[in-house]
Amino acid sequence: MPKPYTLEVIAFNIDSCIAIAQTGAQRIELCDNPGEGGTTPSYGLIRQARAATTIQLFPIIRPRGGDFLYSTAEYNVMREDIARCKDEGCDGVVLGILHTDGTVDTRRCAALVQLAYPMEVTFHRAFDRVADAARALEAVIDTGCTRILSSGLHPTAVEGQLQLRTLVEQADERIIIMPGSGVRADNIAALAAATGAVEFHTSARITIPGTMQFSSPTMQESLVSVTADAAEIRRTIAALEKIPAGEL
């Protein structure tokens, strides 16, 4: 996919990492626990993902699900995880910390950005829980983050596209605004036109059944897993490639 567009895709397992790298996407956000919105992946997954791919690899640094207000103990876990990502040769990490009043915890975020250097840092969708988007944008810029992943303070990027456009304009190329949540092949071109964004984030996820031949009849459960849909990723890339140059 020619510049200026960049597509980032979530991976929740090693097979997804390999599939994403083969589609032509530029970046992987590596996570665990899709049911909790993504938490820090294991060191084993990080190491194997780095060994199996050459595209940009950004593990999320999120010690648990739930809100983005972290204790000192949790913050120290985040510090350790960032150090391990650096050791494993990751290109960046994804994180976000807020105060109780919905403002950005600039002190601790800036310290993590400094610790992560020379890796890039993306401020994740904790941004969509802030009290004042304009003020939060300036705060994240002050921390030294490279980009903000956001759905425009709405459940999906399509619903938040007007706010995303405002954020792109306010950012004025000082930081990248990357729309995410609900981004698919059938809406990414319209989102690009509506927001002016040049980086996009998609889960492109599908649920697949297990492959066990035996299933315990007494457990009464369906064991399924989440993986990346390579065909959907390729369609999304193709949709970006079809945008006329004059519409950038």
C-alpha cells in the first residue's frame, strides 16, 4: 500500500501476527484478552511475534481490563513490561493513563514515553474516556507520544468522525490521530475523507470454532477463539489504495 496511508491491525495470537504480516499491513498492535479490550501479551508471545514478523510491532501495555486509573504497583508492572518490549526489539508500545477527573496523567505517561525511547508510543483509547478532548490532545502531545488511537469519544470511529476531524485539525501534524473501532473495508475510504486521517486501526477479527475432535458433553460450552481475518485486511488495504490522490 503506497504512502501516505498506514494500516494497523490487532493481533491476539501468533497465527494472527503471521497472517497480518502477509497481507501488506504496516503495523501490528499485539494484545491478549480480547474480551477485556486487550491487555499486555505474554513475553513468549511478544518474542515469537518479533521473530516471526518484520513489520512494526506494538504490544499494548495494559496490566488489566477495566478503567485506566492505575495504582503504583500496576504502574511498576507497566514499566517492567515496557523494558521487556524494548529488549525484544519491538518498534513501539501502546498505553494510556488517566486521572480520576478524566484528564491525562501527563507525569506518568511522559515518564513511560521516556522509558520506552527509542520505541514509539501510541496513546490508546483511554483517550475516548477523557472529559475534554481538546485539552487532552494537548496533554498527550506534551507527553511525547507519537500518535493517539481514538474513535472520537464515541463507540465507533464512524460515530465519532466529526470529533476525529476536529482532532486531526487541532493536532496540525504535531501528533498522528489514528481512527479505530469499527473500521472496516466498507467504510475506511469514507472515514479517510471525513477525518483527514492517514493512519487507521482495525481489528478485522473473526471468531473461529475449536478444532478438537472430542468435545466433552458434560461441559456444555463452545470453545472458540478470535483471529485476524486476512481477507478482510486485504480488502481494507485495497479500499485505501483506490482513494484518488486528489482526495488526500
